[in-house]
Amino acid sequence: MGQLFNKEAIEEIKKEKARWKEETLKDKSGDKEYFTDSGIPMDLLYTPADIEDMDYLKDNGFSGESPFTRGVYPNMYRGRLFTVRQIAGFGGPEDTNERFKFLLNNGATGTSVVLDLPTIRGYDSDDKEAEGHVGAAGVAIDSLDDMEALYDGIPIDEISTNIVTHLPSTTVVLMAMFAALAEKRDIPLEKLSGTNQNDFLMETAIGSSLEILPPKHCFRLQCDAIEYASQNLPRWNPVSYNGYNLREAGTTAIQEVACALANAIATTEELIRRGNNVDAFAKRLSFFWNLFNDFFEEIAKCRASRIVYKEIMEDRFNAEEKKSKLMRFHVQTGGITLTKVEPYNNIARSAIQGLAATLGGAQSLHIDSFDEAYSAPTEESALISIRTQQIIQAETNVVNTVDPLAGSYYVENLTNEMAKRIRNYIEEIEDKGGIVKVVESGWLHREISDFAYQMQQDIESGERKIVGLNHFPTEKSDTEVEVFRYPEEAEKRQKDKLEKLRNKRDSQEVEMKLNVLREKCHEDTNLMPYIKDAVKAYCTLGEIEEVFREEFGLWQFPLA
């Protein structure tokens, strides 16, 4: 088919635009330059001349077909609406189980659990490192007993589950617990549908702790989980490459996608090295994007990410199955964009970001609640977030046509520019040795801190406008918001349960399973089967994590 527009028409448009600027626009375009949040220059007006090289069939095509610019499925939301997946997690597993049921009863179509800091970092609730943090900002999970309580009464073979474990070192344990839970219920593993985040960048480049596993070992565990799931849990997404928290820490939309894709490249190389065929695991790789307020840039980012991922899987790794080339992603609206001043403004922010996710073709969505700048959402604010998603699905009609912004001169130009810049940033990472090396060297840490510092400066100077904060700043005192209160007794309950667990389990079996795992840490083998054996013997999360810390050693962030 070739180019969408003929050269004569393009030249005529360019000529007429120059005339328009001179005769009609004159000096009314403003006295400053405009840029997207990622620093891409923005013209005042776009025309076919800005996409003059577009070949429609090659560059856009049709949804469900290469290059997947317009969506990964042919009928998109007409076939299946995006999953309404609100994050929940606080107190003990019994507390979060109640919130799960509240959300599901009000229209959520999947569950998503966030963990407390001790669980994320691999400490049991009775560890001195956990004191004061148990059940705060997430749910405490110490053992298989807790996993059973978390999903009590919830049909895990019918409802998809997202376990926001972040770190591979805890992912492998909690994923093993979830599989063991299914087996206790006589549910075949092939019926489980869900996602682990499982991103080593969360452990080594974004989070902070006194005890961090070295990047190469953390990356190994990430790959172990993916390899195990590809062989045993065919409907499970064992990784959700976490651009979201990269963005929260301090990256542009371009860096967010590029770092996640560089991680996917490294994963694919490692699993192929282990003898796996790319089509055996690539079809279950998934991604997690953060959408800020730059509406069109975020939509273009979603479209561009699909293009670049398809190129990587097809051209670099020779993937043959279509599913291996599909960029499937979850979106959570931008937590860092929420403000404590005038918090009800956050409802508008999250709704706009959720609409962008829909127009960008997300497979599932979490819309932040307006009070999350204070604490975990209350039931009332969580319900508003669910209703916001349902309004987008039921009242706006945007889900009834595929990729409705395709053909916009600006969106197409921006999609192409973002794809080019994503490729360039991936190439920069690759030139420095790949994603593991740029973490080990501290290069990625500097990229994140430099951007975060610049963004804070822009907020303080007013260059980056935030309504109610530095743009039309509020003159009122802080709005009174009902702040969610974490269950005060959660820590005691978890400690009591752990004491009972340790008294009733077979201590010799526990020691044996941990010793086997300890030995396997030093072999070139997948650790998941041995972790699962330990979990089924009721070894705790903290006990298994301590094996990792002792056998792999600890690593310090390169702060220089």
C-alpha cells in the first residue's frame, strides 16, 4: 500500500500551513515552547504532513494483528471488558478477605492484593525488623495458613488474582503458597489465572532495605518463577514487568517502558540459555504501566509499547506464536499525582488517567482512590474507584470501538516518536551491558534520582503545575477526610498464629526442607519446586528468605 498520503498533497499541506502561520496565526502561538512530560516537543497544530511516512497496513494495521498498535485482541472490549481490579491489603489475611468480598460484591472482576512491608521484604510478623509495620499499608502473609485465610470463600479457579509481591525473592515463596493452596482445594494448577509482579528492579533499583539480594541472584529468582509457571501454570502471568514503580520513583514515560522491556529482553535471553523455547514462556509475560496526567502522551505510550514489544519478540527472538508478540498490560493510575491538599480533585485526576488507559487498550485497571495520599482507601473511596471504572465501561461508549484515536495526526506522530525514543533508550541500556549491569553499576539509580530531583524542582518552581498545590493554591485549611485506620490488633494476631504454627508443625521436616533449599541455591537449577516443598511443610516466608540472604549474600545500593 505504501505511504498513506501522496507527496503532492503533503507538499500542498506544508505550503498551506506556512501560509496559515503567516496570515492567520501570526504571533498568537505564544512566547514559549511546549513539551510533553517526557520532553517531546509539541507543535501547536498537527496535519498529515506530520505523519507523511505512515504506511497504514505496516504501521497501524488492524487490532489483533501485527504490529498490534491498535490493540492485542481483534474485538478488544466488545469481546471482554478490561478487568476491574482494585488493590486491597491491610491488617491480617482475614481483614483483607473481607475487603476482597466487598469489592467483588460491588462489581470488581478480579482481586489484587498488596502486602505489608515486612512481607514484601521477607520478614515474618514476629521478626524484630517487622515491629510496628505488620498489617500497615498492606496485608501480612507469613505462611500457607495465611494464604488459605486470605482467599477463604473466594473461588480462585474462577476469579483472576494479582499478587503484588514486587520482589522476586518473595514472589517465589508466595507464588508457591498460592499453588499449594490450589492443590489443597483439589484445583488443578492449569485452572489458576492471575499475575505476580516479580520484577527484580523493584528489589534492586527502586525499593530500599538494609538487606537486599545481589541483582544477579534476584534476577535468577525472577526467571525461576517465570520458567516454573510456563511449565506448570499455563494461564498464569508469572511476571508483570513493573514500569509503574519506576515511574513513581522518577522516570519519564519513555524510560518506564524501556526499562521494563530491557528486563523482558534479559529474561528471554536467560530462559533461552536454560533451554526453553521462546514461545513456551513469552505468551505469559505481562507488563504494568503507570499513567500520569499527560493524556495523549500516556495513550501514545501504550500504543508504542505494543509496537516495540512486537519488534523485540519477532525480530530479535524469532517468536512464532502470535500470543508471544502481544504486549498485555495492567494499568494503575498515578499514585504520585495524588495530592493531600484538596483531595477530592484526585477523583478527577484518576478518572482522566483511567480513561487514557482505556483508550490506550489496557487489559486490566486499578483506579487510585482519592484518599490514597493519606492511607489505604476506605470502603467509600474504594467504591468510588470501582464506580469510576464502571462509568467508563457503561456510560461513555469508548469501549465500543477499537482504538478510537487512531488516525489523529498528533497521536500517530506522538506514538511514532515515543516508539523511536523507547528503542533508543533500550539500546543505551544494552550498550552498557544490559539491565542487570546498569543496576549493578548504579547507572539506573542515577537516572531515576536525577529525574526525580528535576521533577521536584519543577514543582517547587511552578513549571510543573499541580492544581490546588502550586497552581491556584488552596486558601482553605486541609479538607477533612475520613482516614482509613489499620486494625490495631493485627500484629498480635499474626504473632499468635505464628507461635501456634511453629508448635504444631513437624520441626524436623521444616529443617530438612530448608536444608535442601539451601543446597539447591548453589546449583544451576530452578528453585521453585524446592520452595514449594518448604511451603507445604509450613516453613514461613521469613525462614525461606533467610536462606536466600545467607546463601546469596547481601548487596548495597551503589550510592556514589
